[in-house]
Amino acid sequence: MRQLERRGSVFCFEFATMAPANDQAPPMLLKRWKHAVTLNTSTVVQLNVRGTRFVATKASLLAAASSYFPVMFQSASTCDGEYFVDVDPTHFHRVLCFLQHGEFSCDGLNGYECRELRATASFLNLTLPHLAAWAWVPPLIDTPYSLTEKNSVLRCSRHGATIISDTPVYSFRLQFSDWRSSYSVFIGFTPPAENGFLQGDTVRIKESDRRGFYVCLPGWTLFGPGDVTERPQKVPNGYSNSGNFDLSVALDGTNTIHFRSGRVPLGKAAFHVPGPCNPMFPTVHVEPGSMYNGSITILE
């Protein structure tokens, strides 16, 4: 191996490809070496992820047909034979693992790192599997709703339900299935109590002393601390809040809460949260009074 040069903080090396002596190497080792040489010359791709270099097989990168990588291969590589990818490289190896064996994990990452990693996946147009880092708190007594799939899917009856998460987060996304627009449901964030824990009696959705921040369907109206009446929001033309749809709620770095359907913002639906930017508890309140057969699933 011969060192060529130093480019910034990256050292570049030249590797001499040496075949093992046929009279010394076991047949299996020789076979592996020949396979490695063939692989290196035909299917290995070098990626420059904001200055950090990764090596992956072309087959792995093409595993997700609708992702960024098939489009990337249609463009020319750099003079060094690399392809530049403009995303954060810190946890890019998790993206490569997902492409290789279909499993994706945020284990060991804090909330900010999880959001950055999901933003990377979104930029690469990768559809991630269920990544719920939180779940609904299961009931301690008999309730008119039920939880399935490790407390990630909510179903309730005509009696309605109020349910909160077991973990505070900065953002979450829910999928509504078989939803009927005649039902009123509140979705949003409830901040923790002063002791850091969320008690059941602190979840006040409709009272004037509410502490949380919610959007109400089907009218797309906002309810927050100090609101005596709701604030109607303009919904994008053609948007439907019945049948199957998803809804995202996120607290950004400016202490603003945004509501989106997929990638589409719901008008100017937003709250500015006073105080420090701390995670809060996802909350759903379904009004009683009508039969309800749909479900609400945690997507992330």
C-alpha cells in the first residue's frame, strides 16, 4: 500500500492488487480473491457523501427502484469515479444496511439524530419501514378503545377516546385508515407537566385552560393555550380528510409546530411555542357520539 496524498482531512491511498501465490493459498482463499477482483471492477460503487467516502455494491444501491440512486447512476461520476451524495454522512451506513438487508434502526440515536436520519432517507426517496420510537400508553382499566400491533394501532368505538404517547418526541406521523370525515378528532402535542411526566388529568383538549397544541378534523381548526374559540385554517385545494391519509406534526428549531398531510402543509397551520424547544407527547382525542370503525396507526 502506498500513500499518495492528503486532501484536507481525508487521506487517499493506493492499494496494490496482489494475487496470492497459487502454491501457498488454499483453493477457497483463491476463489474469494478472484471474486473480490471481479466484484471490484464491475459492481462496486464509490460514494462521496459530503467528503466522507463509502463503498457499496451497485446491486444494493439499486435495491429500491424508486430511490435517488437509480437516477444518480444516469449522471456522470466525478473524475475519481465517485458519485457525490449531498446528505449528512454521520449515520449513512444505516442507509446502506437498509438497502442491503431491508432493516432500518434508530437504536442508540437521540431525537435530533433520528430526525436527521429520516430527513436523509426522505431526500434519498427511501420508504422506511415502521420506525415507531414510541407507542400509545395502554389503558390501565377497561376503555372504549383498543390497541394492537405493540400499541401502535388505535381503534375506538362510538364512545370516543383520549390517548397519549409513552414518550415525548419532536415529531410524529399518523396514518388514518377507513376514516369518515363526519368524526371530530384532535391531533397534536401535549407538553409534559412540571415534573417531566404527563398525568392523565393534564390532557385537556377543549377546555380554555388547555396546555396542548392541536388541530381538529374535519374542519382543520387550531386549538391552543389561551384560545377561547378555534382558529380555522385554509386547507390546500383538493385535499381530502376522509378515507386513507396521513398527518404529520413537527416541532422545529424555531419552536414552531407545523401540521402537514404527507409533504403538503395544511395552509398556515402552525403554533409558536413559548419557552425552550423541548419534546412533547403526541396526543389524539376522538369525540364520542358516532360509530367509528377506522384506525390510526403510528408511522413514525
